Amino acid sequence: MVILWTDALIFILCFIVLACALYLRGKEHIQRPLRQIGRNTTGMVSLTVLLFFIGIGLLDSVHYQASGKEAQNTAASHEIISVLDAWAAPLRKQGEKTYSAPFALTLYSKEMLTEADGTVSWGYPRLAFGGRHLDNPQQHTADVLQKTAIGLAQSLGWMALLSLALWGGVKIGRHKLVPHRSQQAVFLTAAAIFCTAYTLCYLSQYYHVLGTDKVGEDVFYQAIKSIRTGLVIGTLTTLIMLPMAVIFGILAGFFQGWVDDLIQYVYTTLNSIPSVLLIAAAILMVQVYMANHEGAFTSIIVRADLRLLFLCMILGVTSWTGLCRLLRAETLKLREMDYVQAAYALGVKPVTILSRHILPNVMHIVLISVVLDFSSLVLAEAVLSYINIGVDPTTYSWGNMINGARLEMAREPMVWWSLSAAFIFMLALVLAANLFADTVQQAFDPRRNNL
């Protein structure tokens, strides 16, 4: 097993979330907003979609050294792959020569073809993998419909078996946190996601369901692999910026004076520097370091992972100032509240006031800002990759997909599927995150808590 830097940080973050959940379990002030989230159908549906993306990201974060059969047809026998790569081996290895449209049987561009009798003609070559099981191209449409029906039928069958196996658990799970209506919405959403994913995976055994890119790589595989990059940038960057924003924002608003002046000076100065220049400088430093220490970065995935980690770090350092301003303003208001002034009069220590009165009452701002920042960071990766200062070009990301497809939008006929695939996957993740953030903000905001 190979543990990359981002892999370790991801699983540390999962452990922290699990530990916090176990610590807060049974606490009434946490149970009340959780019940409100459970009653919100939109929030539970968006959470189901987020968990699906997180599951794929975790599968793609378990890396190991390829060997034996898995190492065949690769550039090097010591290739590092993930569990998701092993599962999607057909998509990863069965590429084409160049562009091909979704569900196509031929390449997207005409070439000179040499027939069996030696004659040369101008036409569309057949794909090496997509639709190779068809001898008669006239059966293409009927075969796609037939394979779709088979995949959908199999997914429904597996879903029925899973439903029967989990029926007892679902009945037991009808408790006060998640009412029956929300459970139905979650079940229907999970069933739709499972059936869609299963059907697409089944079709991928016969066709390139989202086409191929310029070098013939499957676009569906690229879009799935890009999920981990989006999650890493969103979560690890948030993990880096959150402590600085919370600590500095609360301290500036609570103590005021020279503490407030110093913190304001720091984030005002940082905001005065264009973030693009800082990111470009950090990426250049990483590239120079790796060039001077080539022996420590023999694997492409290790080099790409280090660049991804530094990108998260520099994004975290440059993105904490906005939340810090919000928390400072909210703390300035809270410190004048009667209960805070009463705590002062009773001689309560400032640390206790901050932990018991200030921090809990700004958490709704923290929660909504964290999830909204996650969404903006996922979108920012696409912009940074577009101007070539984002993740490594060898890293699968929606930004690299968009960057690779931008020059092909002007050609005739237009190559539209790479951009469309990145847009759909990015839209699903960001929309689910935003909807869930709105639900969490309403549940944890004390001013809206009407329970």
C-alpha cells in the first residue's frame, strides 16, 4: 500500500469527523439541529448526493503498487494506482486513437482507409474498443437501447435485493432524527444514483458513454477520477483556512485594541496581494524543488500529489480572510450582549467566555461559509487549471478537462463532450454542497431555531 500526502490528510480528516460525531452523540444541543436537518427533504437528498461523491473520492484515495496483471500495458511496472483504477481497469486501458463521440462506433475525424482489397478510401475508421462487438453498424441504435435496458434491469434487480436485505434496518432506523418522509426521499435518491451509475458502468463495457478525448482516453473515466481532485481541493483547503479564520476573527472582535489592529493589518495586507501571483509563485517553487530533487520524485503521481498539496496550502493561506472579517464583525456584536456582559461582571475568564458564549453563536456562520467556500474552491480549481497554474497537467481534474477542451470548441465539427462532462459533474457536486449548506445554516442558526 502506498500512502500519498493527500491520502493521509484525507483519512485524518475522516477520523476527526468520526471522533467529533462520537463525542457529540447524544448531546441535546446537537440533536435539535440534526432533527431539523433530518426533516428537510432537500437537505437529505443533497447529503445523499454528497456521500456518493465522497465514497468515490475515498476509493480513489487508497493507492497501492501495481503488479502482475495490473502492471501490464503500462509505462512502468511500478505504477501507483488506486482501488478505483483497479475497478475501472477496462476504461483506463482500452483507449482509442483520438476523439470519438459518445456511444460512437467510429472516430470523429475522417482518415485515409486501406480496404482489404488494397484500395484506399476517405472515411471514418472503426474504434478499437467502442462497439467492437458489432459486426453490422446498422444494429448500433438497437444495441445501445438493448444494453441500456439490460443494465437498467440488472440495477433494478440488485436494488430490489438490497432493499429486501436492508428492510429491517430501514424499519429500525425510523427514529426521531430522520422521519419517514425524508427516509423515502433518501431511498429514492440513492436508488436513482445506483441505477444510473450501474447502467453507465454496464454500457462502458461496450461503448465510450461520454466519448474520448484528443489522445483517445475515456472521458467518463476522466470525469470520475476528477471527483477526488475536487474533493481534495475543497476539503483540505478548508481544513487549512478554518483554524486561522476562526481564531483570528474571534480574537480580533473580542479583545479589540492592538490585537484587533494587528490582525486587521495582516489580512488587509494579504488581501492587497493578488492571489493569482501567490499561487503562481508557490507552484513555481514546488516545480523548482522537484527539479532539484528528482531522485525523491520518481513517480508521476507523487509529483502531481505534492503539487496538489501545495496548491491546497496556498489557497488556504489566501482564502481565510473573508471568513475572518465575518467572524470579527459578529463577535463585535456578541461581546455587547447581556449574557456576555453578565459573564464579565461575574469574573468569568475570557477563554471560558470565548468557548461557551462566543464560539457556539458564530458556528452557523462558520458552517455556511465552509460549505460555500468548498463550492467556490471546486470552481476555482477549474479557473486556475485554465490558466495553467492549477493542478499538475497529469492530474485528472475538471479544470484540466475544460482546459483541454477549450481549443476544440471552435473546430468543425465541435468537440463538446469533454466540456459537458466536466460541467455536469461539477454542477452536481457544487449544487448538492450549496443546498446542504443552506439546510445546515438554517438548522444551526440560533436566530432561526424554532424547535
